[in-house]
Amino acid sequence: MNIFWTNRAKLDLEILEDFLIENWGFEVLESFYEILDRKISLLENGNLVHQKYEDTDFHKVLITKHNSIIYEISNDQINLLNMINNFRNPDSNYNLITEK
């Protein structure tokens, strides 16, 4: 499968990068990227179970206990839509993901 990062997902990742550097430093950022790369690779190779996100057609994959990626599958492509904070109000996450 091919991986495509939407502009929203890229922005979410940039915001998370800034937060991690500012609050935890580069070592934590590097560790996060190692985990993210492994999870993206598993998605790309079809080695992850695709959990549905709420009542949507989207899927959710846990990256760390703090963050998940919301994505959709379209033919042979995985579109990464959002990166969410798992500790944010669930309604806020849902509204963020389902708003057009």
C-alpha cells in the first residue's frame, strides 16, 4: 500500500514535533519518530489490524499512548488524515476528524 500524508496530518505532525521538542527535547522526538516509522511501515505492508474510528469509515492506529493516526483506505493507498491526542476530549477529536 502507498502512504499519503494529507496537509492536515502534516500540520498535526508539525504541531506535535514542536510540542515534543519544547517540552521533552530531541531524544523524545527521535524516539517518537522511530515508533511512528515502525507503525507506518506496518500499515504500508498490511500488517496491522484496522480498527474503525467511532461511527466513521475511518480507521485508527495507536502510535503511542498519547497519539493516534486517523486514516482511510482508498484502493491501494492509505490516506493519513489526522494525528490526534488520545487525552483530548473525545468529542473534540471526533469533531476535528469529521468536519469538512
